[in-house]
Amino acid sequence: MSLYDLITDLPVEIDGYELSGLEQPMGPEFTRYTTVITMKGAGTDGIGEDVIYDGLDHMALRDAG
């Protein structure tokens, strides 16, 4: 049985979300940008990270909300 089969019928409640940015200089010519996504619902927070490579895409995601 796949993981999808095991979780497909679980209820999901999302009351809101937040996007926040992180950046880490990796050298003189490259800074790694990431977006941390926090989903809130049913009294619980879930946190994940978007790992798009292009820093401008992260900024566009956060600006779009």
C-alpha cells in the first residue's frame, strides 16, 4: 500500500499560512534564498521550505502571498 493510500482520507484543516524568507551567502557571487511556508490549522503548525533555485522566484512568491 502506498503512502498516498494511507493518508488520502485524512482530514485537512488549514486556517491560514505565512511565508517568510531566509537567505544565506554561499560565496562572493551567490546567495541562496529560500521561502519558509507555515500552514496553521486545527491547533497545529506545519512548516516546510520551498527550494526554488532562482532567488527572484522566491521574492515573487512572497510578494504574491
